[in-house]
Amino acid sequence: MVIVLVAVFASFVISASVGLGGSLLMVPTLVLAVGTKEGVALAALLLAANNVFKLIGYRATIPWRKASGVILAVAIGTAIGARLLVAASTVVVGVAVLVSFALTLLFERRDFAAGQRVAGPGLALAAGASSGFSGTSGPLKGVAIRNLGLDRLHFVGAASVASFAGDATKVAVFTDSRLLGPGAFALAAMAVPLMAAGTAIGRHLNGRIDERGFAVLFWSVMTGYSVRLVTIIV
């Protein structure tokens, strides 16, 4: 239980500092602790609740208009993703995510604005869909929002809204399918102090680094996702 709580708190800090990445630690930790389906469902609930604190912390830098397409695409993709990807090959999903990383890094280094505008909503839709399949939409969602060309504060603001939209949708689906019961919601309520502290620490870390440092931090999280995907594929 101590290890689980430490991993959950670390997930909150990472999520608040980069805008996403919480599921990188939380999903596998909870899957090992309570089972596959229950772990994915519980992670969605905890991350959705944590995103409320992130929305409060980054309320002044949420680019509602610029990120609206990505937010809507994530919500739609999440709603239909579980049904569409239930029979999909894990290898196919993993390869698609890794290719999206490579394209986004190319767009960013070449300043290919047209490619970024096209890639954002499409990757966001795929992010929501893959979220229903694996419990993790962070990689695709991250590169989708990265393609909007936002500074670090607005990036985290946009990621917080998109994450909340996706996780809240999953919570509704999992609650309806009885994967989330009263005990799960009680646990989420008990974790509120960890959410508040994690958001405060993550917000502080985000404010202390410059754009270059944030880019390094962002791609470090994306590398973590990539390593996880490669281990699944292999």
C-alpha cells in the first residue's frame, strides 16, 4: 500500500508539472495492485479527480479556443475507443504511437506549422480511442497538444482540460459497467490531499524551468511512454 501511494503521488506531481504522464506510473502500479480492468478504471477515477486541481491551478492559462478541437476529439475518441479497439492488436497500436512521436518531433524541429495543425486533432481522436484500449492516452494526447505550439503554461492548461474530458468520460463508462463502486470513490476522496500537494509541487516545478527545460521534461516523459510501448510490443 505504501508503494502504491508513493506511485500515485508521484503520478500527480508529474501530471501537474508536464500536464500529462500520470498514467505512466499509476496505471501499471494499480493494475499490479488490484487487477487489470479494476486498475485501469481506478486510475481513470484518480486522474480525473486530480485534473480538477490542475484546472484550478492552471485556470489562467487554459487556451480554451485554441485547444477546443483537441479537447472535443479526445472526448469523442474516449467514448468510442473501447468498442473500436477491443479487438485491435497491441503491436499495431504501439507502432502507431511510436510513429506519431517521430512525426511530431520532426514537425517541431522543422517548424512545420501546417503539419502540426493537421496532426493535432487526428492524434487527439486516436488518443481518446487508445485510452479506452490501454488506460493510457498520454503519448498521443501529449503529441497532439504539443502540435498546437503552446508555451509550457498554456500547454499544461490545455493538457489538463483534455485529460479531464477523457478521464471523466472513462469514469462514466466504467461506473456504468460496475468497474467502479463506492469503495473506489471513497479511495479517491481520501487521496484528495495528495492531489492538492502534487498539483502545488508540479505547478512550482513548471514555473521554475524555461521553455527549453520544459521541452526536455516533456520528451523525457514521452520517452518513458515509448519504452513502455516497446516492452509491450517485444
